[in-house]
Amino acid sequence: MGWGRVTMSSELQAAILGTGSYVPARRLTNQDFEKTLETTDEWITTRTGIRARRIAAPDEATSDLCARAASAAIEDAGIAPADLDLILVSTLTPDYMMPSTACVLQKKLGLSGRAIPAFDLNAACSGYVYGLATAKAYVEAGLAKHVLVVGAEVLSRVLNYQDRSTCILFGDGAGATVVGRHTPGGRSHRIREVNLWADGRDTESLLIPAGGSVHPASHTTVDEKLHCVKVNGKEVFRFAVSKMLGMVKDTIERNGWTAEQIGRIIPHQANYRILESACERLNLPMDLFFTNLAEYGNTSAASVPLALDEAARAGKLPAGKPVILVAFGAGMTWACAVLEW
């Protein structure tokens, strides 16, 4: 492991300066699914650990969720929107095929008159950590002082609510961070390293088949619900356990840490059974992992930054200890980052 690694430079060092998140008001519970599907709260909870998820209002787009989370992160960082030098949005549910959701967000933050770069990233559930690596590289190369990194999804718009294997898993939400220069003794949280990987051999295990150049939108693709998420559950579960196990094990062993020396592990919130399996094999306590899966479900690119913000605001990231972020998703992609909190 180690290909795609973005480590600290000897001079400028990137850090997280502020975090923020937002989830829509509507709460869709397992009991709500009992009214429309052949399922029960017990069945869903036992197999996934999910009890509820949030659903965007009809007039809420991905950029709206981005704007709420971004504003909170900017405020937490103690800067103004005008201080941003770059906007990155990680999402698989953009407002439009074009322009980028990052450009729409730029407008909603009142930055239309500032010609700063803004672009989207799509690494599915690994997207936020991919964005974090990009922000780190920009800051440490001296190309930006403040980078906004947002992971946001409105997955409810790409789900088939008659497909029990997918619709119970996903929810809507957004998480954001401001990345800037590390100041020793300040409130910044240094990004020690970021590791990125991808393997395109298994692209069909988790995908939205239609809407791109392979299957453009048509009456047939709509009728066959090909614009909705399709998941090969067994393959994705096997992949997720393997990659989470490998990333956490490699990070701990390479740094010579014990479980007691780690502040928190914040994983992509996909399935509680994945976490249990990884913990058992790694011989780590479950309370070392911060989870909000039960309340929000799988929010894809929003998952890690949403959990990071909740953990930070709840005081669950011990000062002076490393925080490990791990994610995995369609592509297939996987990513890991280490923060010094």
C-alpha cells in the first residue's frame, strides 16, 4: 500500500481549519418502509445498523445542502467566503451534468464575482477524502491559502423505492471542511497524510447504469429504472471489509500505534456489519469508531465529513491524538487520511 499517497511537505503543511455539516429536515424511518415494502425495522436494523435517513425537500438540490454545510465550515474556520481560493465538491448526485455543482455553490456563497477555480470530483463514497488530498496538494504547493472541500449527496433522487436492496441504505446530507495552512499552537488540525487508490476491474458492482454516454436518457432507461443505484451487495460487502481492514491495519502498523494511542477512526458510514467484521479481525474496540449510520444511513461522499463534523462538535476527538479517516466506494475506490487533532 502507499501508491497515491500525499504526505506532509517540509515547508507548508495543510490542516483542517473548520468543519460543518447539514442534513435535511425530513426523517425517513424503517417503520416508514414497513408501509411500502416487505420489510421490518428489525430486518433492516439487523442487517445494516440503519434506523433512519434524511430526505431532501423537493426544492433542495445538492448545491443547497453544500451551501449550508459550507457556511458552517467557513464560520468555524473564522474566515469569510471571500477568503476562499478554491472550491471542491465531491458528489455523485450533482445539480446538473454541467455546469459543476462547485460553480453553482460558488454563486450561492456570493462569490460569483471572484474568478477562483471551482470543480467537482466523483469518487463516489471515497469522494471527500479524494477532495481532501486535492486540497492538501494545493495548499502545500503554495497554490491556495484556503480551500473549501464539500462532500454532498441527494441520493434520494437516484433510488428506486421499490427496490428493498438499495432504497433502505441511502440518505441525503452534506459535510464540509476548510483546508488551509497549519499554524503550530493554533486551532488547525494538521493533515498528516492522505492515501488514495482505485481499481476499475469491478465497475459494475456499484453503479447508476444510465444518464451518461453509454446509456443516454430515453423512455426505455426511465421505464427500466436504469437511472437508479444498482448494487451487488455481496461483492461490495466483501470489498469494503477487505479495504477497511487493509487501510486501518497498514496505517496503525506503519506508524507503530496501539489502539490506546489512536483518538478516533471515522469510517465511511455504509453498514454496521462491515465495521463489526473489521473490528473483529483487527482486534479493535468498536467504540474507537465514530458512527452516525443509525441516524443518517449511507450518504456517500457526505458520509465522512458529516461524521467528522459531528464528532468534532460533540468533543469526541481527543486532543493530541491522531484521527484516521477511511472510505471506500464505487469505481472501485478507497482512501485513507490521518489528521493530527
